[in-house]
Amino acid sequence: QVQLVESGGGLVQAGGSLRLSCAASGCTFSTCNMGWFRQGPGKEREFVTAVNWSGGRTYYADSVKGRFTISRDNAKNTVYLQMNSLKPEDTAVYYCAANRDPALVAPFRGVYWGQGTQVTVSS
């Protein structure tokens, strides 16, 4: 079973930066597409970004494009979300997600999920 564990959340002021990490297991023999979703207070979960683990193809939600960057370290089986120029509306629980689809396509669908990490951006 694929297991995902997020870390790196916290409290930051508007304009600041955070880097989230997602350690993945269970994708050793099958390539996993991985990405991030978030769910703000009183809102539905929304897509943030995704990456093809082996191919490097990425997708970003319009709301974060130019500010957030998804990357990977295959040797560590870890995917990162670098968040710059944070805004209060970025406040949410951020979830790492993965699937075993043969190719990364949009919209990205999460099949396996981490427990989430809280990101709070103060104004």
C-alpha cells in the first residue's frame, strides 16, 4: 500500500515562504504520479499541483502558478512543495496525494492520501 507522510507546515506571515515535504513509500516498483491538494476553512478540497515522478511533467492551479513549485528527490522518495509569496488565502491543510495512472493527466486525481499538514498565513 502506498503511504504518504507530509511535514513542513507551520505559521508564516504574508509574503513569506514555506517548503512542504512528502515522504512516499510503496511506489518502489510502480511509478507514482504525486501532487498536492489543500482545503481551507469552510472550503472544499482543491487541486494545487502535481508532478510525474519519473518524467518531470508538472501542472499547477492558476491560483498558485508562479508562486509555488513542485519538485522531487527520487533518491529520497520525496516530493516537495516550495511555497513563496504566501497569501492569507493560502491558509489550508495541505495534503500530499498520489496515483498509479500510467501517465500524469489533468485533472490530477488523488487515490492515496497523506494525513495533511497545516499551513497558516497571517496578514
